[in-house]
Amino acid sequence: MPIAYLAHSSKDKNYVSEIAKILGKNRCVYDKFTFEEGMKNIEEIDKGLEKTDLFVVFLSSDALDSEWVKIELERAKKLANSGFLKRIYPIIIDPSINYLDKRIPLWMREESFNLQYTGKPKVAVRRIELRLREISWDFHPRLFEKSNIFVGRNDLIKIFEERFDSLDLPSPVCFIAAGFHQIGRRSLCIHCLKKANVIPLSYRPPEIALGRRESIEDFIYQIYDLGFSSDIDLSNLINKKMEDKVKISLRLIKDIQIAKHILLIVDNGCIVTSDRIISNWFVDILNEMNKDNQITFVIVSQFRIFKHNFRNLEHLFTIEVPELSITERLGLLKRYAELEKLPLSSEDLNYFRDLLNGYPEQIFYTVDLINEIGLPAVKKNTYLIVDFNTEKAARVINKYESNKRALDFLYLLSIFPFIGYDLIFEIVGEDKFYRDLLSEFFASGICELLGANREYVRLNDTIQDYVIRNKKDLTSVYQEKLETHVNKFLNEYQSEDKDVADLIFSIKTAILTGKPVDPRFLIPSHFLEAMAELYHRRKRYEDVVKLADRVLVNEGYMDDCIKKETRYFLCASLARLRDPRFLSEVQKVTGLQHDFLFGFYYRLSGNGVKAIERLTKVLSIDSKHRAAKRELVQAYIHTSQYEKATDLAEENYQLEKDNPFHVQAFFDCLIKNEKRKPETVKKLEQLLRSTKLIKSDKGEEIDFYLRAQFEAFINNKKESALQILEEGIAKFTNAIYFELAKFDIYETFNDIEGMQSAINVLDSKINEKSYHYNSLIKREAVLFAKQGFLDKALDLINKKLRNMPEEALIAIASKIKKVYGESNY
């Protein structure tokens, strides 16, 4: 590990000595450790500097006036210029000064030093250790250049400048840029602030990220972790009244303002919610800040707000960020290609003109692809660019398909909302492979940096969602190391001692595994993250119900959005458990979510009629409700209304081509729709290609299912289809739909003995309470018809089929009669 030189004023010794004690004698040059009493002189300074890699200067008013510190800075600058010193790292430790202080050397203010106030020595230690780690490996060498490319957006910049220059409105405290992820919101915000001279050209704002399962408590923890404030007691936040949490937030925000910083927040549904409103607690904060007259927050939001609801917030300014225009797309393509030393001709630029959809990430991907496989190959495989947005996660995973260590590392990162470098390398070890891989992840946009000094790593949302959805397990080695870490954490942690990423992960893990946690440090999002893990990954719905009940005891102290999300998980879990309690709990949920949950409950309960009714109601109000679209497709398929489901299933698939459930649903609709169109086979082949891109257990399982049906119903190969299904059944023993598919194949080839065999297996696995009960009854009726028992078949569907729409019953009866006619005449 490299060594740090700690330059400071003698009057700041209490602060710096604590840092030196934690770093230890072997990792720092500190006068109490290194210089003999009374021996600090130029010779001793030079001797200390010669054996160090990182020069850390602690800036305070006393330090800036200290002749010794000035000498140390001067010597360090010379060594840095000559290449003998790797890096200079200034840390402001005096709240009375900021990065604009003219006593700070001009070269330090003008160069890309991110001068931040750090009130807590333990936070300073984390940042110094990060800088030491960066020195030991090439730290994202081209990331800064890439992130500073900016093209176009002149109309939005003009709107921004007009608002900031307005004499009729107060200066905004908060600036929100809303738009799709990876559309360039963050770059636009920073460019606007620089162009309006709000921040210097070299300035990078401290950054935090908040998700939809987080609230004011997480806002407080993450701001506190930035290090701008001295020690504050943050215990028992879960039991504090909302007005008290707002007061704590305002105190922390004031310290950011004093330090002359602007906080950048990557917001994925916490502040601006999916309902397009601003959370009440943040509105309360803004109302208290309306006289501050200085920009404090820049928020890049996933969701647009209903502006008319917030017209009284004159100190709030919002813009919506659309896709890049065609001219802007080509301009960014040209600029990034030049940065990568891949100049493109005008002919080349025009070739890509209609392939790009306005997302900067797609443009970066295009250039990286040209770099990787060459321009001619890219032009021959333009589908790689066209399908990038809907298949990018799968393509990233596939890139590392043959590199198990890389994939395992990617899955490790996916379990954290964000993670510090120390924890990463504690788990994987100080291995050059992972250092290089992490640099590659940053360069390709798989990961991004957060924090006051970019000390946290955060996986791209799309990649993280993909990995979570496909439920890949960690290696046993990673699991053991994480368990050891969490146990150690729980034995010795205090909130101010640990970074916030470690706090979030370790407490969530403790909740999941039933380990005791000091209740003083629990906040609602810890429970919500645990509930999400239990619901989506582990399928432990009873435990979700227990956690939700535990959290809702404190609902009087919680934000409305957190209560809403908790009740959603509670009701969704009760629905999956078919628990009658659902019917009473869902009454506490209002709006579209109330109808959606009912639709979900009815669909799982096999009541297709009521499910369709509720889900259709949701979509009549919100036509883009993704969950309702997904559930409605399943309800239509369950009631054999494939024609009605087809368009909706295709729409879902086009939005998420790497979602195996959407692939399966669309395939079912196409293969079972008797009115097949000429282009159906091509679409089925595309779906088969999609499953090949999904490198997960669920993707492989569905691949067996799709290939078997394609062989049977398109290629007319019975034995080949059955062999594929047998392979799938051997690997995925609980996939009942494989057995259903076997029956359908036997039926297609008029194999009555095979049909009977399949029914025998299904009878042993499906009872009257099963979701697949109607599927079994329909197939038993078909078998009766094949055997010549029409009355028995019709009687079975009339008496046994449950909750089927009238038109579906008529269609099923028609099919039964047709089967009977074909088999007996």
C-alpha cells in the first residue's frame, strides 16, 4: 500500500493525530511518528516527502496562514510536477473556509481538485485510504474525459439561463432535470451550472443516490456520510416525528451551504415519486429553505412531476430532458469517436444516423463496439445497435459469458445499492484482475461513482435489475466472506464509524438472516430492502408479511411513500400466499395500486374474469402501467384468450427483450394463436434468439420450453420436441408447464396414449387449489373428446372450469367439439 504524507497546522493536531493513529505508522508520514522532536525542517520535510506517494494537506484557516504548510505545499507541488509524487490531495477541515478561499493556491483551485469540507476524522481516513488505493492502480484513466463530453441541448440550456437570470422570480434552491435513465440528465445539469457561472469549470458536486424504497432517513444518512457536518446523533430515527427529521435534514444541508457546495442527487423514485409528485418531507425541506436564495440541490429524476401541483414552490425549477436530436446524436458520436482515436467520415456518420435513438449511452456503446470488432463488422451487424436499449443488460452479461470470475464479480456488485472500495476488496482480495475489471466496468458504463469524493461504486440500474430478475446466486466463497463481514460489523459498529453503504447492506443482511440489530440504528428502508430481497429473490412471502407488520407499527413516523411501498409488499405477499387477510389489508391501499393488487390477487387465485376486469381498469387510467400489462397478459393466457393477449405481450417484450417471462408469454401467444400470420415464424425465431441471450437459470429453463414447442408445432418433429422437454424436466423438476407442453405435443400428433400418460403425471401434481387447475381440466376434456366421449368432455368443462369469461368458455367448447369431430369421423 502506498504511503501518505499528512501536512497540517500544529493547531489542527487533535484532528490529524486521530487520522494518523487509524492509518498507522506504516501508511503515513506524520510528524509525531516520523520527525524527531524539534527536528522538523526542510531536510526532514524532503526526507518524508521522498518516501511518500500521496501528499495530504489539511486546509484550515491556521494551515493556510502557516509558513510550514506553505513550504510543504511548495515542495510537494515541485515533486508532483516532476513525477516523483503521485498525487496531492487537499481536505478542508475548517468550516469557516471553502474551496473559493483565495489563500488556497490558485493552481489547487483551478485544477480538478474536488475541495470538500470533511468534519469527521474517520470520514477523512476513508477518503485518504481511497486515494491510496487509487494510486496503487490505474484509476479509470479515461473516465473523466468521457464524462465531460457535452454536445447540444442549446434549447434546454437557454431555458435554464433564463430562469437563473430572471429578476421576477427568486433564485432557485432546487433544480430538477427529469427524464429516462442514461438520457444525459446529469451531464446537462453540470454543464448548465458551469455555463451560468454557478460552479467553476473544474468543480464536481458531491453526489448521492436515492431509490424508491428509501426516504428521509436515507437522505439524512447519506448527507451525513458526505462528511460536511460534525458529529450528530442519528440514532432512533425510525421513532422520530417527521418534523424532527426535517430539522435534522436542514441542519445537515446548512453545513453543505456553508461549505459552498451543491448536492447532486440521483433520484429513482424517492424524492420525485412514480406518481409524479414530490415527497411531502422534501417539500417541507424546500419550504424551510425558500429564503436561502442559493442553489443547493440538483436532482436528476427518473420521473417527471406534475408542475401545476407545485406552482407555489417558486424556488423549485424543473426541466424535462428528451432524447438527443439527430444533429446532437451525430455530434456526440463524432466527439466520442475522436476521443477514442476513431475518426469517422461524414459517410460513416450518416450511416449511423437512423440507427441511433437519442440515448448517449447507445452512442458510447456504438463507438466502443467499433473499437472492439471494427467498423465493417458493426455495419454488417447493425441490430446490435438498434436493439441496444432493450437488450443491453443481456449483451453485457454475454460479453463476460466465458469469464466466470468476471460474472461472479458482477453478481456480487448487484446485491448492493452501492458499495465502498474497502468492502469490495475485502471480499475479492487485493487482486489486479479485479482492479482492471472494475476500471473496465467504469469505462463501459456498467458502474458509476457516488459520494463526496467518488468513494462508492454503484452498478448501472439496468444491469442490476437484470441480475436481480434472473436470480443468480453468489459463489460460496463470497457468501462466506460476506457472512464473516456482517458478523464482525454487528459486533462493533456505530453509525458514524462505518460508511453508509456498509451500514445499509450489513443491517439488511442481519434482518434477512434473523441476526439481532441494535434498534437505534434501524430505519424503514432497511426493512423495505429486506422485504424486496425476500419477495423477489428468495420467495419467502411469510417472512415478508412478518417484516411488514413489524415496520407498520411505526407508521405514524413514516413518510407516506414508504408506508405505501410497505403495504404493497404486504398485500402482494398475502396474495401469493392466497391468504384471506389480503381482502382486509388491501382496503388500506388506495388508487391504482388498490385495483392492481386486486387484479394480481384474482389472477393468482385463478379468477380470470375478475382479474381482467381490475387490470383493464388500471390500464384505462394509466396505459403505461407495466405491472398491470404483465399481469393482464397472464390473465388472458390463463383464460385461453391468446388473440387478446398477443399485442400486449409483444409490447411488453419489446420494452424488455431480456426478460424471460415476457419472452415466454409472447411466444405462448404466437404459438397457440390459431390465426397465425405469415410473419409469426420469424417472430418465434427472434424469441428463440432472445432466450439465448439470457444467461440465467430461468432463461435456460424457458429456452427448453420454447425450443420444444418450436420443434413440435413449426418443424413438425415430435420425438425431437419430446427429447428437449425431457432434458428440461431432468434439470428443472418443478416446471409444471413442461408437463403441460408434453400433453400439447402428444395431442398435436394424435398420440392418445401419450396424452393419457401426461394427464396421469399432471393429476399427481395439480389439485383444485392449484393455479394450473384450469389448464389440467381443459386438457382432460380434450383427452375425453379424443377418446370419443364428447358429452363427458363438455360436462367436465362446464362443471369444473373456474372463473372463465363466457367467450373463453364458448371457444373452449368449440375446440372440444372440433377435436371430437376430427377424431371420430
